[in-house]
Amino acid sequence: MPLNDLSLRIGGEAGQGVESSGAGFAQALTRAGLWVLAVPDYHSRIRGGHNFYTIRVGQQPVLAVRDSIDILLALNAETIVLHADKLVPGGAIIADDDLKFNESVLAGRDVRLIRVPLARIAKERGNPLMVNTAALAVVAGLTGLPLDPIHGVIGDNFRRKGPEVVEANRLAAEDAYAYASEHLPEDFGWRLQPGPDARRLSINGNEAFAMGALMGGCKFVAGYPMTPASSTMEYLARHAKDWGLVVKHAESEVAAANMIVGAAHMGVRAMAPTSGGGYDLMTEAMSLAGLLEEPVVIYLVQRPGPATGLATRQAQGDLLLAHFSSHGELPRIIIAPHTPEEHFQAGFRAFNLADKYQCLVIVLSDHQNAASYQSVDASAFDPAQVRIERGKLLSDAELDLLPDYMRYANVPDGIAPRGLPGHPNAVYFATSDMHREDGHIDEHADVTEAKLSRIMRKQDAALAEMRAPERYGLENAERTFVTWGSSHGPVRETVDILNARGESANMVTFVDLWPFDPEAAHKALANAKHIIDVEGNVTAQFAFLLHAHTGIQCHERILRFDGRGFTPDYILGHLEGK
């Protein structure tokens, strides 16, 4: 029997608690000492529309979900119709004993239909809404997983509703678990067994980034809610009082962007979380920040466009938006984390880079990174690793010695010393018009050339801090995959699969995307024989940048732009000469 190697899918309609159930079960599995990746798939509506949550469990860190599943937990009939064909031979469907559906969809399939009186168990314990709790307990009973981790999550999730609700859910779970132990088949082919005690977290990219931002000294957040970035703002708002943070739900993305420019001008570490459509509206303010040289951070979590597009789906289509956005030319830094640990580091690193180079920093994430819960080692989030670097920020004592302070001084590295308003020697003009070193508006050609040449030198200085691409896999492989963002995990597992079956593959993941280091890219791809670009957009945006700045041409492209994330199965199925 496969031990601790299981893929589970929970399905239902919006409003049935699919997402909360999936996230809760992922947390319980993590507490049981297992490695988990849990990926949501949901419609952009409050009621109706099919939602599902895919959870993959492993003995080792899980980096991708698969197209096939072992257990389907059906909260409605539609789930069975839509997902029965994804079940592997011998897999199981768990459903309420009163759930009616067209059983012809199972004809000829080697799957087990397991009926359990979920609604009756929930009703007997006082609340029909506890069906989900009972259903997850059945999964635990079927696979042999002890109930203790589920009890712990029940206590955490329902504590605010009072001890009666907590106790009722625990009893419903125990009843369902007992039923599974007594009535369900003992020869089911998949088993879950708790792993060794370990300090692990179940966390998604948005939470990890927000945690890093808090530890990195972020003190002002402004935004207008936009999926999939919204939970970042919600997390920060929950912890605002504990960390002395101001969170402003602005009336629009335009207002939010101008608010963070103003806050940064006064020396406050400020950021705005948004998605592509929201960032479209922020770009004018980012152009202002570029000329004023204000250190602002944008957490840009991608989703499919154009327009509203697929508001709750997956895409990597905003790389060129981040790279070329805002009129005129201005310095910027773009980093694209691909794991919760990377998102945490980006949370404080982005502010350090913004302060040191007095420029816009865009942290480029995507829906799959942002919303998927993953088991991670808690030590990766140790506050001791956080460093706060303010760059050329002048102290009051230093300003005392500068009676002729020039905020926009033409210094060799392009980064003028920064004095904050409030000190008598830090009085200067800040204007959106072209200006001299003292801030006064000036339209002379030499002033304009000097200003723009200087601020663009910041990118030359920042290039030294851009991290080299990450390599993984065999040396001198026949195939080299190139990727960035959330595509990393599925590609890495693809590399492992290819190597395990006797083929040779490796991969190069780019994290720091701008300023782009051609020398580092050439070094990482020096021995590549057949380069395969994998990214979630129509036009191969990263491949375009790679070729534009290095001359390196990808030989093959595997692109996905249907609103869904990559899986190893998808990549393997689209390889040339497979």
C-alpha cells in the first residue's frame, strides 16, 4: 500500500466551505508531520459555481499537485460528474448516502463509491453545517490517520464561536471517524501515517510575504481589495495593532498608490498589494514615485486578463507590465519568489532594496503561489534572519552638518543622500515636473539629461544585489527547463520524473528578474543543449526578456494560459518528442 503518498480533492459549490475545509485539512496534515501542498480552484462568486480543493500529501516536501487523484470527497453531485475521470484505478469517492447523481459516469471505472451518512451525523450533533467536518474525519478513518490533528484544527478554527461549537464539531468528527473504522473497507490502497514531530507551518505565499513585510518594518499599507492579493491586506489588518501598522482600505487603486508615495516621502516603509487590473491604475503614481525617488513597494499578484479576465484563476502574464509600466523611464527592481520561504524573504528584502536604491520595487507573485497552502519548515521564518537596511537615510545629526542639503544631488552611484521632511536642513521642493538638484522646476536640456542619467544609474548599482539564477538537476543534461514564479515546483518535479526514468534533465529558475544580469544568465545556461521555456502566458514573456538581454534563444516553449496552473503531467504531455 502507498504510505503517505496521496492526492485528495474536495469539491462542492461556492458557499459549501470547500476552501476552508481544504485549508483546515492541509493544516491538520501538516501538524501530523506530513508534507502537504493544497491548491484551491474557485469561481469569483459568493454562491454557485463549482469549487474544488486539491491536496497532495507526501513523505518529502511536495512542490506540485498532479492531474490524477486518489480520493474524491464530493459535497455535491456535480463534483462526481466533473472529477470522476481524474481518479486512479482503485481510487475512492466519498459522498453522503443520500446524494443523488447519475451513476452511469462511473460505469466501467475501477473506483469505489463509499456512502457515509454525513448529513445525519452532522444533524445528530446539532448543526447540518458540520457535514464538512464529518467528511474530513471519514478521510482520516479511511486512510488510518489519527484524529488528533483534526481535533486541534477544529479547536483553532471554531474557538471564536464558543466552546459549544468546538465540542459539537469534535463529536461529529469522532462519530464519522468511528463509522469509517467500522464500515469502510480495510484494504483501501492508500494509508496516511503521522511523521516525526517537526516544527512546520502550513502557509501560503500571501501570508508569508505579509509576515516578512511586518518583520521588515512595514508601517503603512494602502490598497483596494483585488483577488488574489486581498488576503495579504486582510492578514496585515489582523496584525496591525500588534505591529504598529496602519492599514488603509482606500477608495480606489489610484488613491492607494498616491497614499503610499506620500507615506514613503515621509520615511515610512509603505506598500500596496494588488493584481494586474489594480496595478494598471497605479502606474501614474509609480511614475511620480520614480521622479521623486521615493522607495515604494508593490506586491503584484498576477491573475489572468485582459480586463477582469478570470478573477480567481492563475496566470503569469504581468511580467512585461511590471517591467515597462509607467510613462517615461524610471529605475525599478522586480523579484519573483516561488515558494513560501522566498515570499517571506521578499517581504523584508523588497523594503531594503527600495530604501537602498530609492526606487520602486515590485514583488511579482501569482495566484497559485499566493493562495496555495504548503508545508514548510518553521525555521525558515526565523526573525533572526531579518535585516533592516535604510540605505543613505540621513540622521538628524548628519543633517545638522548639511546646511546646503541637495535632495537630488548628482552623485556618482545615482543614489542621493535622503533627508526626511521635518528637519530645518531637509527643506526642499518635491515636484512632478523635471527639477534641479535642489528640487526647483527646471526645463533645461542639461538638467533633464543629468537627472535621468543619474536615476537610471541606480539600476547599475542594484545589479550587484540581484541573485543568480538557481540551478537544479543533472549536469550536461539533454533538456534544460527555464522558468520563474510558481512554475518552479511543477518543473522541478518534471525534472525528477525525467531523470528517474533514464532521461536527463535540469532546470534554471530565475528569481530576481530586473535589473537583468546577462552574465549570470549565460553562466547558468552555459552548457544547455535544448532549452525549454515554461511559463503561464501566451507570448513567452520571460523568454522574450532572456533573448533580448542575452541573445539566448529557447528551443521549445510550453505555455499555459487557460487560467490553470502547471502540473508535471501537463508539462510532460506537452514536451516535444515525448
